[in-house]
Amino acid sequence: MALLQIAEPGQSAAPHQHKLAIGIDLGTTNSLVATVLSGEAKTLADQNNQVMLPSVVHYTQNGIEVGANAFKNAALDAENTLVSVKRFLGKSKADIESEYAQLPYKLSEKNGIFNIETCQGPINPIQASSEILKTLKNRAQDSFGGDDITGAVITVPAHFDDAQRQGTKDAAELAGLNVLRLLNEPTAAAVAYGLDSGQEGIIAVYDLGGGTFDISILRLSQGVFEVLATGGDASLGGDDFDALLVEYFKQQTTQNELDAPSLRLFMSKAKACKEALSLYKKVKVVLEFADQNHTVEVTKELFNELAAPLVKKTLRACRRAVKDAGITNEEVLEVVMVGGSTRMPIVREQVGHFFEKLPLTSIDPDQVVAIGAAIQADILVGNKPDSDMLLLDVLPLSLGLETMGGLVEKIIPRNTTIPVARAQEFTTFKDGQTAMSLSVLQGERELVDDCRALAKFSLKGIPPMAAGAAHILVTFKVDADGLLSVSAMEKSTGVQAEIQVKPSFGLSDDQVAQMLKDSMSFAKEDMQARMLKEQQVEALRVIEAINASLTEAKNLLNETELAILEAEIDKLIQLRETATTPEKLKAGITELDNASSDFAARRMDDSIKKALTGQSVDQV
Amino acid sequence: MKYFELFSLPINYNIDLALLNQAYLQLQKAVHPDKFAHKTSREQLLAVQKSAEINDALHVLKHPLKRAEYMLAERGIDIRAEQQTLQDPMFLMQQMELREELEDISLANDPEEAVEAFDKEIKTLEKDFHQQLTALIEQTELIQLERAADIVRKLKFIYKLRDELERVEDALFDD
């Protein structure tokens, strides 16, 4: 049912019409969607009143199931049921095989893309993730009475590298979502708490999810959330605690090798046992598999003993992050707990002990990230024009280039505030060298082999010079989503090369577009119509944006300039009505965008000036 | 000195970090890409550029060494990409001694005490160089600025020692 909007008496709904924006927590184990309704952020439930969607995708002969139904099949049809697929995003087949020994899947690799073989053919982690996102998108759309969603904020673990972020964004695009921003999960959690309590100071966010661990140190002052440092472990989470119990079960039942269904059973029993131990001192686990029947008893003490090394590992990362932030443990005002795994009593105890503070758990640790993302999405679509809130995030892992001898030259160190642009000069190694191959790396180690190779590209057409005479300026740019683009230029000749870094084992733009097409069951005309509609929405957005800017700052243009710009706006308004192809309308939008470039630049300079004038006025 | 102007701060090596940070937050509130998420792509692009520029300016002004290098570069002495070695045997000798001392820390009877003593030692040196630098960097004569550049080169050694001390500390006290 559509919700009718009623404006306050004397106030029209336009021009600040409420736009539909959602926040999605695409989790390893569970995923959620939230939105801000009547000023309050809420997670949205499905028809069965369930808020959490298990991040499980089951491929069957007849179709695709996502969530609880898929999960039910996990033990029965393990090969075709993709569980915790987020762990595989942005990774190669080799990465996954070396990291996870016990997977019940058939893995394959084709043209550099890693796939899981299912009964529906090869499925890559981006496609599987997009199925989860699609399900959440539909859930939100249903709750809005079928209205279109303007945009979404999708959360990612803070330490996700470029390949994993790109993979997440591709999955969202594949699901037909307009991504307003990729937001780090801990930052989202801090937003959810920060706006609630309104206090200022240093906040530590301890986020132990199903498959990943993150620690972030943030400072909140004057409405600005500044991430000071992040750290963590991309492959440490609740699943690892389960794995310890699986090992223990195997030991107790004297099993060395398990077939896929038995392994699946052991894993779900381990998980249930771990959860029960948060409430009880002792749990009896019944294991019935392959004609065998065992009962294994697990005490809280035993579990704590098994878990201690893992918890300690997280605290080591905490210490490093505190140090990177340039603060001490005592300066931490609050500790926010995020992720279902922080329900384990041993985790709460140890973290409380480490920071010498009782951790905050008042918002459901499973929902807090989605709630923060929804708050941010609401602001980003422009529903709260007076909002003072701003998030300043950092680059989680250093970015660099490979140099001679397999060494890494860091261009942007980790924990640098983004967006950021940094350049460094390199030179040729041999006399008469006319090309240079650049390998982009991400990671903290000194050796190339220990870092993640993000992309390779080459700069060709360097004029032959003596070794060391050419000056190659390499520029790294990271946007607010944490996504990287790299350009290289030979300074004396201006020869250039540029790439949007698409990870070696991710998908190219063309591949994403193709998958998008394949996934739509429309005929070509429907596709055209849909794209035209999208461009019409975009045209309207651009027209409204420029008109709004004109209302605010017409004085920055002289009469002639104003007349020209207004004529261009009128042109697009007409084109929007008459254009028959998306390409034509797109060209028109670009034209208006170009025509407004001077105005945009002046407005930017003007806001910079005003920002600081405003400040000195405040101080008087 | 456009970085100082950007933050509306007086050109001064002894910068007011609280004011710098306040101006920084005000500027980011005005230009951060998030403030342009529903604007035209032109404005979004500009916002990313400006925001990155402001981040870079903060990065340079916040760090004493980078700030000094920037100020010297603006005054015509760019030592940011140089490979030049320092011509000061006395100083280099002292550095070698300090390095040996650093290496011996892990062997000391009480490593924690040794770390603290060493930390104190380099802090004293650092303070001394900063004072000299403050006096020299405001000068306009080339010879004074060259001397300031030499101090910056020496400070780089000190900062490197500090980083290495941290590494030693990590190795000693992690776990």
C-alpha cells in the first residue's frame, strides 16, 4: 500500500519532496535494509516480519532462492547454496583456495573471473551478492508501495580493499540500485549512535561480524565524524569461532574427513552451540550424520579457551588502531559494539577490559549498521538540506606502485583522509626505454608478493632518452567511496595513460553491462524505454540541481551569462519531452553540464570563502 | 602561501593546530562530495577535487616537517624530492651513535626503561631543532633559509629514529 504524504498546513510538499533512500548492510552472514521514515531510521522487515535476510543464495533447477528458504537448503544441497559469499568478493580462485580449505563448492576460473559452479552454471560472487541486494531492494520497494528508490548507501567493512569495494559497487549496479555512497560499516554504526547521543569525543567501533573484523577510531566534533584510523582482519569473524567448534566436534567424533552435507550439519550445529553458550554455561550437541549418532558436551570455559586466541588477535588490531589514531586508550569516550559476534560474552568482557569501559550495546548490534546507512542515505538524497552532519573517511590500506626489485613504493599511506589525490615522479630504468609498465598495489608490506595486485597498465610512446632522464608523473586519485583511479604522464612530452582501476579478478565495465542486460528479461525495446526513462529522471535531477543553485547564487553570473545558462536549461527541458533515444538525451545533459561548469566552479569558490567568513563571524 | 590562505591562517611556522582543524572542518562542510550527492556531475567532480585539495593542504600544514618543507619551497628552496646527503660530520656521528643505542635497546636489562630514556633523548633533540627552525624559517635572506633547510634535513633523521623506535617498541611489547 502506498503511503500518502501530507504536507504541514501552510507548507507545500514541493520543492523539498521526500525522496526514497535506503541504507543496506550487505553482511557476510545476514543482510538488512533500513530507511528513514518521518525522521526516524528503521529497518524494514519482510512479509514474515523478519528483518534479517540470511546472506544465502540457493541456485536450483527452477530458479534462485535468497534468504531463509535458501538457508534451509544449505545442509541438503550444499554445492548449490552459496553461503557467506561476501568473503569471496574481489578475490581470485587461488586466494580462496588457500584461505578456505573446507568449502563445499566446485570452483572454476574463466578469463580471469572466478566462479562457483552451480546447477545454473557458473556464478561469480558479484552476481550472487546482487541477488541478495535485489531481494532487499524489492523488500524496500514493496514497503514504499512500489515507488522508485532514488538511491542507496551500501556498507562495506572498513578494511575492504579496492577490489572488494569495486565488487560491492558492481553488485549494487547489477541489482539496479543507484549507489549514493559506499560507507564503512563502523562509520555507519557510529552515525547511528552519534546522532542519538549527541556527545562529542573519541569513539571506538569494535565490529566483529560473521566473516570480518574491523576496529575504527573516530572523532566526533561539530557534527563531523572523522575517521582517525582503521584496522582489522579481513578474514576473521564469527565463522572462525564456529570453525573451532567444528574442529572440536570432529575430534570428539573421531572424524577426519566429512562429506559436504555432514560438514554443513557440523557447521550449523557449531553456530547454534556458540549462540547457546552466550546464555548457558553448558551445551549438549547432538550430531547425527551418515548412520552415526554422537553427543558432544561443550562448556563455556572450554569455548572461552578455544576462542581466546581469536579474541586476542582482535585486541592486537585494536592496539595498533589506537596508536595509528595518535590517541591513548584513556581518551576513548565510548566503545560501540557492532556485529552479531559481539554477543559472545568473552568478546564483551575482553573488549571492555581493554578499553576500560563498558561497551555500548543499546542498539541491536545486527541492525546498527543498516540504521546508520539509512541516516546517511537520507541526507545524501537531499531530504535534510539543513543537516550539518559530515563523514570524513580514510583509506583503509596503503596504495602504491611496484618498483624495481619487487619492492612497493607507497603513494598514499593508509589512514589518509579521502578523497585524496597524490602524485609521485618515476623515471626510466634503461637507455631508450619507450614504455613503462605500472603495477598498482594495495597493502602494508614492503614486498610486491605480499600485497594485493589491483591492476596493471602501461604508458607507451615515451620518447627514447637516457635512463633516468624521463620524468613520469603518476597520479593516484581516490574518491569518497574509496575507489581508485590512476593516471601516468611523461612530463616533457605530455604523453598520457589513464585507468579506472578495475581489479584484475573483478569485472570490467562491459562485463557488468552485459550481465545487467542478460539479467533483464525484457526485449530490446523495453530496455531502450527503461534507459530513456532513466535519462529523463537524470535530466530532471540536473535541471533541478542547477535551478536550485541559481536561486541561491544568481549574483555570481552577469546578465549575459545568466541568459545563456537559462537558455541551455530551457533547451534540456524541451529535449527531455521530445528526445526519443536515451543517447540523445544523455548528450543534452552533458551539454548543460558543460554550460554550467563556470558557474559551478564559481559557486565552489564562493562556498569556500563563505565557509570561513561564517566561521570568523561566529568567533566574534 | 596558498595553503595558509586556504585556511585563513597567518603564515607562521608555529601554526595554531586547533584553528587549523576548525577551519578544515568548516571547509569540508562546504565542499565535501557528500554535500553534492544530489547535484550535477560537474559539481560532484569539482567537489572531489576541492575536497582532495583541502585534505592535502591539511596533511602538509599539520605535520611540522611537511609544513617546513612547504614554506621553504614557497620561498624558493625545494628540498622535497632531493636525494642530497647532509654535510655535517658531527651530526652524522651523533646519528650513528644513536642508531647503535637503538639497536641495543632490545638487549637491555630493562627494555621499557631503555625505550623511555631513548625517547627522551630524541625529544630533546627534536625540541632544540624546532626552536632553531622557528627562528630561521621566518627570515628572508637566502643564507638563513639554506640553514633552515639543513635543520629540516636533520629533523628528518630524528623523525626516522622516532619511527624506528616505535618499531622496536612494537616488537618488544606486542603480545
